[in-house]
Amino acid sequence: MPDLFRQTGNFICLALLQILVLNKMHLFDVATPFVYFYVLLKLPSSVSRNGLLLWGFCSGLVVDTFSDTPGMNAAATTLLAFVRPRLLSLYMNKADLEEYVPGIHTVGFGFFLRYCVTAVLLHHIVLFSVQSFSFAEPGMLLLRIGGSSLLSIVFLLVLDFAVRDGRMRSSSAQSK
């Protein structure tokens, strides 16, 4: 139960960051970083599919409610939650599939980078495709997906490197 409270608290902080700061950041009017679904990426591998879908839908719905994007984020995060177990098994050996929390410090940088890139690209393809509601300008759509994905991946990697087991790394933990 304490993990649920910690994860909920983490999501609230990330949702506030997304809604109040990052949604207003548009690099070259193309790229916007998205970090609110970091909590979904960091859930333990043992979380059930129903639990993942609930987290995905609710997190997307919260951001949609306060960003005036009716159902777009909910659709993207629900799909991401649905495929997350496949993403984890895609990059992990079957022998290594035990209970773990995906992250740079637990599974290594290479695994987490591949996992993060795949998840972000999937999320952004769905989000921006639904948002544009047409493929009339495929160049602009690809530019928005690519730019926002790159920016989001950088933010998520920095966030994951700075956070260890849900807590910020302290200077004493870094010296060990």
C-alpha cells in the first residue's frame, strides 16, 4: 500500500509539472516534452494488466482534463499500458523476468534506453496522430512526433538518472 501512495504522489507531481510547465513549452513551435507517463513506465513488472490499464487511462484522463485535450492523452497512455508487458519482455531475457522496476539503476542504461525510446515513440505516434486528426501534412506530423519524442526521451532519461527507487538521489547515496 505505501508503494501505491508513493506512485500516486509521484504521478501528481509529474502531472502538475506537465500541465503547468511542460504543456506551455513548445520548442520551435514543434516539440513539447511529455513526462507524465513516467510513473506508468516505472511500475513494477508484476503489476497486472488491469492495473496497468487503470493507471494508463486515469493518468491520461487527468492530463486531458486540465489540458483541454479530450481523450487524446488517455488514448495514448491506455495503449502504452496495454503493450507495456510486451515491451518489457521484448528487451528482457526470459530468465531475467522476475519482479523488478524498470530503470537505469535496476536494468541498465541500454535496456532502459531501448524501452524508453519504444514507449515514447508509441505514445507520441498515437497522441499526435489523434491530435492532428488527418494526414494532410505528414511532414509536420513527423516533425512533431520526432521533435517531441527526442525532447521527451532526454527529459525521461535525466529524470530516471536523478531518481532512484522513487526518491531523489542524495549526495551520500552518490558517493557510495
